[in-house]
Amino acid sequence: MNPHNDSKSFIARLWKHKLLIFIILFVLWIVFFDRNSVMMHIERENNIASLQDSIEYYKREIERLNLHLEELQNDPREMEKFVRERYNMKRDNEDIYIIEKQ
């Protein structure tokens, strides 16, 4: 048997299944290599989910800060507390000790 003949018969057998080979190659291309591949879609979906979580977090933070702002604007005691804590302000008859953690 001629080895050259063997390779021709293998190629001839593969050629008979050219549609199947084309479909397999097409699916591989779509899944892994195409610019809009399935892998890219999965990555984008994960990115979108992460961004939506961030949006929800920031919406909750905005709501919390707006409530805090409203408290500060409407309650003078809250305003005083905030200013004293934040800017280390004190009354004339008080001493303040600041302890910094290292």
C-alpha cells in the first residue's frame, strides 16, 4: 500500500463530510474567535451585572446621604454634633483630646 494513497483516501473521506466539518469550524469560530463571540457576550453580561450592582449601591448611598443632609438642615443639635466631630470644634468651656490610630 502506498502511504500517498492512504492520505488521499483520508482526505476523500473527510471531504464527504464537508458540511459537518464546516459546521464544526463555524461553531468554533463563533464561540471563541469572532469579535462578537459567545465568550465576549458572557464577559459583557458579567460586567453589566457588576455595574448594575454598583448603581444600586450608589443609589442607596445617595438616599442615605440625603437623609443625613436633611437631618443636618433641620436639627441644630445634629448640625452641632456633625461640626464638632468633623472639624474638631469645641465650646469655650471644653477641652478636646484627639486620639489618632496608627
